[in-house]
Amino acid sequence: MQGLVSTARHSRVLFDRGGFGLTPTPYPYRIWYWDSAGLYNSSPTQLNWLRTAYSLDGVTWVGDSNLAQDPAAPLLSSTPGPFHGSYGPADILYFPQNPPTYDPVNPFHNRYVMYYDVTDGATEQLALAVSADGVLWHKAGPAIVLPHGGPTDWDANYACEHAVVLQLQPNQWFMLYSGGVRTSSEGIGCASSSDGLTWTKYPGNPVFSIFEGVPWRSARTYNPWALVDPGRFEGHGDAVCYKLWLTGAPAANPANIGIGYARQ
């Protein structure tokens, strides 16, 4: 990848044939990512940990820059606490039909909606932000959208980045997220919502775990990415509605990281 900072990690990329309404060049690819050189926010206006860039081909990027936050609704705080730092975007949704204006009351009436990781240095959770242009962001929704679990839960300390959010129907939302007790790579859980703001975790979580005895992902099971197609992908591969890709690593060699595939 060309045009991004050397410490780029945890990316989310969107494609829009209309070029996101950008002028004078309608770039069809847009990336948001975590600059891993930064973690804790030290500016009331600039998000030192999150950047964005544009591309014509998805490989060479231009316009790479920091994002900004609204001081009246900041995404992060310099004060120690749950919003002290972040490991980047969990998922970003784009609604081109919405006007390019900021709606503080109705989060999904904005053009851009971002689920993002927040951390106090020991635990991680998901929060929500919105934007009219993908550059200036405003904290929105509940204080924490997806909290980590209780002391005896599988996601007691981590319910966080490496997530995917799907809007299946106007009032039906589905999320897959990474989580765990010691690290965020101990498993994958799912949650559902009627509004994209208040989430109910599946009681059978985690749906994938390092403790299942599957050798290739017995050290790490995380980083889900999913696609859904009511038309069962029209003969392109398995004729199913849901396809999932996840990252894993074996306990015998944790550095041997690979990607697996599941379907339903």
C-alpha cells in the first residue's frame, strides 16, 4: 500500500461508484485506519490515532491526513477513563442517500457512521461516532454502544475492534466482534439490534473460540469479516446467505497467522 503512514493498522475500506461526492476528483475508494504510533488522544480537536485517505484503485492512496473531532462531542478524552484511547475503527457505514449535514439526534441520518474502539488501557469496548464528510466526527448514541462483559463472561475485558456491522433490514442489525478475557483475540461473538445503538449479545457466545480445540486457531480466533446476500451470491461460490472470514493462529506456533472461512 502506498501513501499511508508506515504505522498504519486496523483499516476499514469503503467503495462508492459515485466517489463519495468528492470534488474535483471523485475517488471511489476511501480508507480509515489506526495510526499505531498514537493511542491516547492529546488534542481537543485532532484525532491523532485515526486517519483517512482516498484512492482511485484501492492500492495507491492520496490525501492521507488525521481526522478531527467536535470539541462539543469528542470521541476521545485526555482524561484517564474508558475514552482515554483507541485502537482504531471497528466498522464504518456510509449512507449516500443522507444529506451532507450533521444530525446530532438521529445517528443513522448522517452520511457516515463509525463504530470505534475505546480503551482505558486495560479494557476495550465499542462506541459510536457520526460525520457529514468522513473527516470531522462527533460522538453519538449511548456512551458505550457495545460494552465488555461481566466478570465471569467470555468477553469480560474485551468487546472491541475487528468487528463487522450489517444492516439486514431497516430495523434489523447484526454484529460480529472480537473479544476475550486476557486478549481481544480469544474469540468472536455476535449481537443483534433493532436500531444499531442498543445491542443484545447472543446468549451462546462466543460463536468461535480459541478453547474449541481447533488447532489452527487455538491461540488466536478473531478479526471477523462477513458478507450477506439474500440471493445466495448468485452462484459465485457456496449458495448460502452468510459468508464469514476470520483470523486464527495455532498455539503450537502463534506467529503462524492465517485466515479461515465459514458459511451459513
